[in-house]
Amino acid sequence: IAFFINAYLAQRMIGYGALAQLRDVAPVALAAAAMAAAMLLLHDALAARTVMGPLAILTITLLAGGAVYAALMALLYPTQRSAVIAQMWSRLGRKRLPR
């Protein structure tokens, strides 16, 4: 209900209605759903067929899910890929050395 109230107000104020908002968020939501499905399948496969502990399974599942999501976002938004990579490196502390 809150989405539709906010979307109505956004439509009236800035011309950005509910359909435009849903169209913009759809690729991200689909990538998140695919990531969740991949993580669920991987978790179930690892838990059923290995003797790894829960922490190892969780770590592998999280890393794989992040990789799936990053790959899908890179495919869906190729023009922003280099900007995102640069921002990730800067947040990890890989800044250029001062001259």
C-alpha cells in the first residue's frame, strides 16, 4: 500500500509513476531472485553431499551468491561496470599512492 501511495505522489510531483519505478527495479529484483535460487541450490547440494561444517557451507554459499549477483549485474548494466569496479576498489582501500 505504501508503494502505491508514494508512487502516486512521485507521479504528481516529478512524473515518475509506479510503472516506471517497477520497470527500473525489475532487473535488480530478477538478479536478486536468481542469486537467491543459486544460493539455495548450492547450499542444499553442499549440505547433503559434504562433511563440511556449517560455517564453511555458509562462506562458500555467500561467496557464490555474491559472484552470481555481480555477474548478472555486469551483464544487465555493462556501461556502469567500470565505475562500479573502481568504486569497489576504493572502498576496499586500494587507493592510489600520493605522488
